[in-house]
Amino acid sequence: MQPLAGILAAVLTSAAAMAAVASPVAINGVCSLFTADAYPGYDYCVNVLSSEQSAARDGRGFAILAANATAHNVTHTIGLIDNLVDGLTKCSDLYGVQMAEKVASALGDLRAGRDPVTNLMEAYGLGPLNCFMLLTESWGFSREPLAQENSDNMALALLAREIAMLITKSSRSSNVSDQHLAGAPASQPAAIINATCSNLVYDKYPGYDYCFSVLSSDPAAAASARDTRDLAIVATNATARNITSTVKLIQGLLSDLAECKLSYGGRMGKTVDSALGDLIAGRSPVGAANKLADASRDAIECDVVISRRRGATKNVLYQENAENFVSARFASNMAMYAVN
């Protein structure tokens, strides 16, 4: 992709003969062609053509402005993709290595009769909490790309810890462990699960129904559970399984983002640069218009790729893809205007 500095220098050189900055009257005259019913509309046109200083006075000059705005958008999007890839790669390590190791250690503690609470609490911090903080710092709360997955892993890790703490509490308060299970027949796993879930504090995760659902999610393990330690193992195993699925999802998203990086950096950016070159060099604007129209399809291609794994509602690049599509189509329209 041609450096933007070079493109901007060429734009300024081509406009050097023009003494004045593009006037609001000239912009209004061009943008009036884009009525409220025309795509993408008058207001959009005015915003783009007024976004930077330029001495553009004719259709070609305005087409250069619009194509240059598209080039800026593409470069910005590539930066966002790189940022997201970096964040997701770090989250993959947080989950797949650091959190997974703590959960595995907690399982070892439970099976050996040791206290697993510390390892489970560290797993909570190392995985979902750190990943959440890392991604929200760059993307904000509303666009955090792993919001659901981080929330699910937080809830599971805290549930496992709370159940494990019941073991410790019972041991400290009585010589008889699992006193909260008194009256729950050992031959009835549902009764043991009910007694355990009824004794938890629900200020950190969804509640009793969630607890019962998780502990019943592995029917074979739940059926063989005879005490709280067995249920803590069920909850910790559920956490381990969720870590595995989260890492698999992250790896899939990284693969999708690699495709989007190719769409923007490998194709769209180069096509927009080529169109800019045509316009700046005074070549036929029809060719530039066709190239810019082709470039808009790369934004749609990225949108399809990112949406296919988790659906459009979790498409973290939806806003950027839409903006790049509109920007390229608008630049194409402006180039066609320069023909007249």
C-alpha cells in the first residue's frame, strides 16, 4: 500500500495551482446532487468534503478528497485489526496457559484432599478478569469482543471457588465435613446439588438456577457425587471445559481477522491507492470509479467473515466495515461525477 504521506504530498502538488481552499458554496453545489434519497446523502457528502483543507474546485479534486478519506479509513481499520489481534493473542495465553494451569492445579488439590480456593481465585484473575480489562481498555465496555465469554468464565471460576469454600467452612466449624448436606440422601445426587446450591452466596454470579444447571451439566459426574468436594470437582471441570472452548473461539477469531487484514491491507488499500493515483495523474476517472466500487466489496467480505462464527450481533468490526463500504462507494460516485 502506498504510504499516505506520499499520497497527500501528491494531492497537495496537484492542487498547488489553485489558490483558495474549497469553498462551502462549491461543496454545497456538488453535494446537492446527493439528495436525501440518493446514496449516501447530502450530509455525508458535506462532512467528507469538508473534513480536510483542500483547494479542490472541480469534480476531480473532490473525487481525490473522497478517495483520500477512504484511504485514511482503511489505514485506521488495519490499525484496529492489529490491535484486536494483539489483544486476542494475549487473551489466548491468559486462558490457554495461565488460567488453565491454575484450574488444573485446583483439580489436583481437590482430588488430593487439599484446599483449592487459592488456585481457583488466581484462575479467575489470570483469565477472564485480565482479558476483560485488556480488551475494554482498547475497545470500551460496549464493544468488548469477548464480553460473553469473559463473563461466563468469571461465573464458572467463582462458582467453583464458592463450592470449594464450603468444604473449608465445614471443616473449620465442625469435625464433620459437609454439614450443610445433612438430610440430603447420598443416593440422591439432585438432593446433594440442591443442598449445596442453597448454601451459596449469590452476589458474584447468576444464582441458584445457574449453580444447579452447572452441577447437573455432567450427568455421570453429578450422579456419582457424594459430597461437596465431588461437586467442586464437577464445577472445576466445567470451568476447564469452558476455557478450552474459549481458546478455540479466540483462535477462530484470529483466523477470521487474518482474512480481514488481507481484505483491507492486501486488496482494498492497494485498490484505493491505485484509484487515487489515477485521479491525481489526470487519468480517466471512470477507471478510478470502477476501482473504488470494487474496493467497497472488500469491506463487505470482511463483514461476512467476522459474522459467520458468532453472528452479526457480535461482529466487532461491523461499524468499521460499514463505514469503509460507504466511504468507498461515495468516492466511486464522486469519481463518476468528475467525468461530467
